[in-house]
Amino acid sequence: VILAVWFASKCEKFFSKYIPDLVKFFFVPMLTLLVTIPVSMLFLGPVATFGSTLISEFTLAVRGFSPTLAGAVVGLTWQILVIFGMHWGFIPVYINNVQTLGYDNVMMPFFACTFATSAVVLYAPADGTISAFFPTGHAIGMTTDQGAELLMHVGMDTVQLNGKGFTPFAAAGDRVKKGQKLLEFDMDLIRASGYSLVTPVLVTNADEIGEVFPAEAGKQIQAGDGLIGVGASM
């Protein structure tokens, strides 16, 4: 799907460049689909399938040499493979083992990665007070001791889950310390329900407190790392 959407974006830009504005609204989407669908079915799909098969065969070869090493490899890359749909190359192996042996020990290393990311904890970023904690648990408002008003929103449109997968550890009005646990949420459940895990962290009163300095673009953020600076560069 990701390959198909990427290719469709290139087609859309190409057609938008050459089709007159008068008919662009109709013809650009139509032509994009007419080109993308057959290319995805005849080329991009087989390429992705071939790639997933290669990955599967490589991992099984590593497993034949060292199951421990294979477990480390697949545990590290499993979620990446899932994102790009490349994990399907392992499914036939798993099914065949169950049918012929009655059990499977190929998929076990993958579950370590799944369990590790099944529950994630977005902790208090600074000392302050919880100004709002939505009943559904998906969003938290906080006022830091420095006067910054923060809004932390887990995922996109996740209010529709009505609190499913969210476990609050604080409430509106609570005084919290930096690093204190505020919320746990189930990433797998949110993703499986069709919602994005993009999580905005906003300074809602930036005009009042001065300049806001976000972390370096593309930087991997770990718990306790600097995310946003206010009033002075990070």
C-alpha cells in the first residue's frame, strides 16, 4: 500500500502539472487511479511480495545458523516490516509449521517486539499542574511551572475510541513532577482500529511566553530527552 500511494503521489503531481485547471478536479484523480491501479497490481505488488520472500528466506537462513541471532534480527525489524507489509513472507512458513508439525517456533521472536510496544507510557515533560485530562484519556492539558500551557494529544481522531486502550495515571488538578507517569496507551490497539499514532505536543500559549524551540527534526526522542524549549534555545 505504501508503495502504491508513493507511486500515486508521483502520478498526481505529473498530471497536475500538465492538465488545465479547468478540468483538473476531475481528470487528475481519474488518470492517477487509471495508471496506479494496474502498475500496483502488475509491478509494485509482485516486487513487494518478492522482497518479503527474500527477507523471510534470509531470516530462516540466519535461524538455521543461530536461533538467538535470528530472534534479535526479527525482533529489531518486525515493526518496520509490518509498516511496509513485508512481514507477509513469514506467514506461509508459520501456517505450514502449524499444519505439518502442529506447532510453530518461527513467530515467537516477533512477539517480543509486539509486547514491547503494546503499551507506551508521552510522562510529564516538566513540573506543573494537569489543567485538563479528557475523560477518554486521549489528550492531556498541562501548565508547567514556567507558565507554558501544553496540549498532548495521543494519535489522530482517537477520541472515537471512547477511552479504549488508554489508562490514565493522573487527573485534572493534580500536581505532577517531571517524569511522573501520566498515561499509558496501547499502540497496537490504536493502529488496529485504523487511527494514526502521530501525537502532537503543542504549546498553546506561545504568544505569551516567548519563542518556542522544537527538537531537531528527525531526531529520535527517548523518555527524558528534550522535546520543546521555551524562551531559550535547547
